[in-house]
Amino acid sequence: MLSVTQIHESTTTPTPLEPRQAAGMPPAPWAATLLGHAVLRWSGYPGRSLIGSFRRKEGRRRGGRRFRVRTPDGVELDAWHSPALPGTPRRLPVVMLHGWLEVKECHFRRAWRLNRKGHDVILFDHRAHGRSTGRYATFGVREREDLTAVIDAASQRGYVGDRVITFGYSMGAATVLQHAPDDPRVAGVVAFAPFADLDEAVRSFRRKLAPWIDEQWLLAGFERAIRESGFGFEEASTLRAMQRIRVPVLLVEGTHDANLPPRHHTRKLLAANTHAPVQLLTINGAGHCSLCRRAWPGLNRTVTSFCASLV
């Protein structure tokens, strides 16, 4: 069962955001810092480049083609063009982003559904994921720049025009929302289970996986690990980006999402935007992973209708 809420444009002043760093946070302990570094680099697990080989074979049979994109900081991204089916009405192309620890092939089936509706789809492995290079994930900070580079490269190859739809899941959803305010080519955004802020995501995972761990101890370690990796908690704020979005957004949440509970993430994002039509789709019974893995009644229809409405 699903429910849909439509939020129209408003002139309400956004609620001030809370400070990104808790006052009086203790010095970062070495164990928590090591854990933070491990999370940033877990996406580089062995064998990740082999995942999805069967779907790539099927994708080539459907006319898909691999291409490579070099980012300004020298990372090589592995990208894929999945063309719309011949004879379908031509609609805006979609650039699709996977989540943390995933690879682009995890979302080939959803891309093929959009191909049947007339959308070309571009997918790519995030830095430090799949067959892309890179040392660590930055949870939207560098990834949103990578998304710009991929759109540029796809445009040069004639795969996309001057308007695109961006579509992401989890970390990919946060990335497309962080990217949207600064790229005028974005016509609309679909975001499945995004996080509101990276530090709030760390809190959410602590509550689920290790509630006995002291929150301030953990955040201090992650803060240090993130700084040593060249960015900061405050740079990975989807909430702040959401306040600046001017294009239509479809937010999708699962009521049983224990990784990124809606009350701490999608609901905050929904409340933050007062400049654009934001549609919230709530899937009753869906968890964080099952939101994308299962064929929930009405979900695909809502997504394809939203994408078809954008010009």
C-alpha cells in the first residue's frame, strides 16, 4: 500500500537549520576515527568490479554501451548508456545513481522499465565503487561533481540533450538532491530514501546497528576521518541543498526503513523545501533495501508518470 502527498509552492520561511557540529564534542578517539575511515573505504571491497556481469551482458543485448568519464580530480568513472526502445515516444533522458556499496548494475532493471517508456538512461559507478576508480566515498560532496562530469560526457556523445532527470537511491538520492540546485539542466529529481545530512545518517545507523556506542564518541571519530579525507560533515548536507531546489522532486520513503528512518530524513527534506512542488510517496511496509528490490504496487507507475510529466 502506498500514499502520496503533494506539497505545492509556498512562500513560508524555512525553519533555521541546527548547527552541524555539536557543542563540546570531545577529541576524536583513534578507534572511532579508524571506523570512520573504514566506512569511507568499504566501497572498495574486492571483487566489486565483477558484480553485475550477467546484467551487463543482457544490457548489451538491449543496445547498451559502456563509456568512461574522467573527473576534474582524475577519477575514472565507469558509465553505461541504456537506450530507449525504438518506436517509443521520446522523453527526457534519466541519469541514475546507485547507493553506497552498490554498483550501477543493481538498477539496470529499473533503467529498462524507463527505456520502455521512451527514456534513455545513463548509469555509472560512483567513485570507489564498481569499476570506477577512487579511494573513498564522500557521500555527495565529490559525487555531485562527478554527476556533472557524467552529464557533460553523455551530452558530448549525444546520449542526452540540454535537459535531464536525475534519479538516485540512498547515497545516490542524496547526491542528486545536492546536485540539483546548481545544474540548470536538471528538469526534475527522483530520490529514493535519501539522507538529510551525513551526521544524521551516522546517528541513524548507530541507533540501528550499535545503540550501545556513545553517539558523541562516534561522531567525533567520523568527523576526524572525514576531515582527513578532504571534506566535512557540513558539505554533505542534503537538507541545505533541498532548500534551494526549484524543480519538481519526487521523494520516496519506506515506513520500515530502519537505516534512514523517514522522520529523521525524508520528512525533514519535505519540510525544508518551499520553492518547488515536492511529491512524497510513502510505501507501507518497505525497508531501506526492499524499497528498491521489491515490485511495490503503484511504485513503478508513479515514478514513470512523474518522469513522463517533465519536459
